[in-house]
Amino acid sequence: MEKIKLNDGNDIPVIGFGVFQVDNNGPTYDAVLQALKDGYRHIDTAAAYFNESDVGKAIKDSGIPRDEIFVTSKLWLSDYDNPERGIERSLKNLDLDYIDLYLLHQPYGNVEKAWKALEKAQKEGKIKSIGVSNMTPNIWNQYVPNFEVIPAVNQVEFNPLFQQKELREILDENNVILEAWYPLGHGNADLLNNPVIVELAEKYGKNPGQIILRFEIQENVITLPKSINPERIKGNIDVFDFELTDDEMNKIRSLDTGVGSHNPEAPGVSESLLNAFVIED
């Protein structure tokens, strides 16, 4: 598994296994255990996914040493006014002594207080790396200049149809790594059936998803594909035996539309998420 060095000196595997919308009490456990058997060493969960406990159980039962597995989780908005509570809950649910990467899941509410708590937890060794999620260029510039510690990552929507070019310029200035959710476009047929992608899949003997994931890795993006299908879980990590040429990379870059499925700045989004649900102990 290839890794990228974060701006805090820690290494992160370039492919993570996502568990968004995978149920707890079985399905997440089975999927994570399968992923670990297939060679994944980076698991991405969140308090708001309500499956941290299954992730922790699978890690324990995998038999893989803890220091070989990179675990990401995220603080939900309802804990931003009492972030220490949310951090401790995640540690308890995961049954871990530390979390490798912990993110602010959404950039609304008491962001500054929540971030200070992540900085403190990092100093205490409870969290190795800290980052943010769903920050657009405008939201980034609103908050991050006031942070003591620059985030190690910003996890946002990213795929060949939405390449976040303006945001990536800002992140590059601060040596911040972009992490991709919906790296395969959430099953978008326009992406998976795109002639450029299909032609490259035929050339390399891969499927369209593998071409997309390879593109993202070569763009220095951490990619987080999700699946509960054992064949797809295994296939999504089988992307290290070929390399796209500069010309092929440019062809995929030309597919960018600049439009994603989620706009964090859209009217009503912050209010909707702030009132979505409360995570309780």
C-alpha cells in the first residue's frame, strides 16, 4: 500500500475503505474485516455513520497489529459545543487508545471551539492527525487562518467530473492533502461510462472504477471507495500494477465540469445539517 506524508509528518495510506451508509451490528463489521483481509490499511468512519463500534471490532478481530491500520473518524455537529465528549465517545466506540485522523465532519456551528478541542486532543496523543471536511475555498478562508494548527486534510467530494481545482490550489499552498468522498461519483453512469474512462479500462484490462481510482492516486488525492460487495472491495484496491501516462491523465482532467452533487454553501444546507440529529451517549 502506497502512502502520502501529511503536513504533520504522519503517513496515510492512499486508499481508504469507506463505510458511509453501511449498517452497524454486522454489515460494517463484515465489510471492514473483508477489506482488511484484502490489504486495506485505512478505514474511514464517522460518529454520524453510527458504525464506529463495528469498525473497532473488525480491527480487533483482524489480527493485524494496531499500528499497521490507519483509522479515521469524524466529530458530528451536535458535539461542537462539547467536543471533548464527542472525541471520548469515538474512542470508546472504536475501543481504541488513539485515532489516527479525526475530522470536523461539517463546517458549521461552533467550528472554532471544536477545532481547538481537536488541537488539544492531538497534543495529548488521543489523535495523531487532525483535519476538516466539506470546506469550500470560501469556508476554508473563513476559518482556517484563525486555527493554530493547519489541518492535515480536507475531505470533500472529488472525482473526475468534479476536481476541486480552486480548492486544491489553496490546499497546496498549505501542504494540505485532499481526501475524496464519492471518488467514483456515487455510481454516476455519466462517469463510469465515459468514453475516455472506458477506453483506458480496455487498454489496461481494468474496470472503469479502477481507472478512476488510479487517476485520483496519481493526482495525490486520498481516495475512499465504499462497497459491501466482496469482489468490488477487492477490485478497488487492485490499482497498483499500472500507471496512467501524462497524456491519459490530461484526458481525464479535461472531464472536469466544476459541479458536484453537494454544495456546502447552498442556502439551507447549514441549517439542515445543524438540526439533522443529535448523537447521544
